[in-house]
Amino acid sequence: MSGAQVFARGLRRLVLNRQGTEAQIFLLTPGGEGFLYLRSDGFAHFAQGLGAEEVAGFALGKGRVELRFHDGSALTLRYRLGRWVRVLHFS
């Protein structure tokens, strides 16, 4: 199972700010609940929290979050018609 598939299984909710510079991804893992905080703007670019060490890179935009994992897989989260949708990419 790829990193994106494992991460996608624990997803519960996605919260983005209006500018598309911050995101909180709420997760449920066997160890408990938590969230991954992502920030990307002119001053900072970092991930912290639950699962941050699994993420090799990320990109934020208005209505979308793209996560890249160390094994080459990617997970895209986006809002469509007011609901969030997850899309897995494998390479």
C-alpha cells in the first residue's frame, strides 16, 4: 500500500483558509486523533503535526491541497460543490 493510500484511509476533514495559505487536515489513526497543519505563503512553508514526517512535499491553493509522499505517490484534496474530494495519484 502506498503512502497516499495509507494517509487517505485516516482522513476525516479538511479545513482551508480563504487565501489558500493554510490548511488543517484532521486524521484518525490507530494511535488516536490529530491533525496535520500546513502553511505556505511568502514567509513560511512547513508541515507540522500528525503525519508530517510522512509528507515529502505539499502545495496549497484556493480550494485544493496536494500532498506528495516519499514513495512517489500523491494525494490531492479539493473542494467541489462545497464538499471535499480526494484523488490518489501513483507513480
